[in-house]
Amino acid sequence: MKSIIAATALAFASAASFAAPAFVLQGDGLVPNLQAFTSTKTRAEVRAELFASRARMDYVHMGDELVMRDLFMSVRNLDDVHMEAVRATADKLAARSQYGAQ
């Protein structure tokens, strides 16, 4: 019986060493556990992808982040958006004057 318990404990202990957490507690929050990460590409492959993406202009800067351009492509051009804003402002002013508001 003791050997079954010992074998089970050894199995659980060895399995736990392989399952590294994706995030670890550091300071006030969770941060990625970079030691658990294993890349599938070489540094040269990643850099080649980055430079190809820059050449195609696949992304745009949004603050400190790079966002894929195709995630938020607009279906309207700038002139359409401008005219909509002008019409909305005119409608708002007309509604105010209709009810005597200044």
C-alpha cells in the first residue's frame, strides 16, 4: 500500500514540474511567465515577418501598440464622415431653434 501511495505522489510531483503556469504573480498583478514560453520560430524568421509587414503597411500605430489594419478598416471615406457631422450639427441647431432654445 505504501508503494502505491509513493508512486502516486511521485507521479503527481513530476507532472507538476512540467506544467509551468502561463502567468505568475509579481508585484501587484500577474505578468506573463516568459520562462514557460518556447518559440516556434527563430529570431531571424520573426524579424523577416516584421519587416515584410512594415513594407505592406499591414498595421497602424495606436498609442504604444501596433494594430492590424484589416481589423478596423472603414467602409466610408473622410468626406462622408465630415458631411454626416455637418448634417448632424445642422439638425441639432434646427431642433433647438424650433423649440426656442438658444
